[in-house]
Amino acid sequence: MVVKSELEKLGLHYKSVDLGEVEVIEDISSDQFKQLGLALKKTGLELMDDKKSILVEKIKTIIIELVHYTDDQIKINLSDYLSEKLNYNYTYLANLFSEVKGTTIEQFYLTHKIEKVKELLVYDELNLTEIAYKLHYSSVAHLSNQFKKMTGLTPSHFKNLKQKRRSTLRNV
């Protein structure tokens, strides 16, 4: 809504406004582009016209949606999945992502998976076996090893720390 409103204020017409992408009908002057960028920045949005930055954002969005908002397991490996979704060679995507973000796609993916594990541990609705299954780990041991490697804690220790912190806050 915000993006559409700002485009209309500038007298710009659009074909489509999707999450992260806008297709404008007419050519945008540099002044209009600047004004749109400033208006969007005030609302916490960022205007990007650099194709590389846009592609990196698309990679991030696909990974975040995959980890946080879908229970579907991809039937192919992540590299093939990204290549298929974005129509680019994975080596190009991986090099671009590393260059722009200073980390690998794999590291970004694993970081988000571990964040999701933390979230599920804190919610305390699933046990570790169910979490491993939900996030498509080959085993509980694999999940636990990766969790410890990335956080320095075992999943059980992390969960206990969060529960202790909660009970301490309740007693205050």
C-alpha cells in the first residue's frame, strides 16, 4: 500500500507491485527516483535499482521463505532450487552473494535454520526429533551438532537457559 501510494503521489503508473518488486509503466526521472527513494526510506523501505543488489535480496527472500514460512521440503538441493527459481547459474549466484553480503549462501541458510530451531525450542511445542524432521535434518544428531557449532550451546542447554530466564522474569 505504501509503495503504491508513493508512486501515485509522484504521478507514476505501475503494471504491478509485488513484494520487493515494482514494474513502472513510464520512465522515471532521476528526480522522481530520488523522491521515491526518500519517501520509501521514511517508511523503512529501501529503493534498489542495482540488479546485483536486487538479485541478492531475491536470494535472501527465497531462503527466508523456505526456512521460516513453508513446511515443504524442496526435492532438490538448495543450489539447484535457487538456480531454478532465479534462472541463474548457481556459481554466479554464490559468488555474487558472497561478494555483496560477505558470507556464503550456505552460511546464510544455516543461520536461518538455526534461528528457526531456536524459535521452535522457545515455543516448546515440538520436541527435538519433531524439530529435526520439520526442518529436514537427516537426524537429531546432525541438528544438535550444527546447533552447537553455530551457537556454542546444545539445543537442550539453549532451551534450559530460555526457561530459566522466563521463570526469573516471572518471579520478579
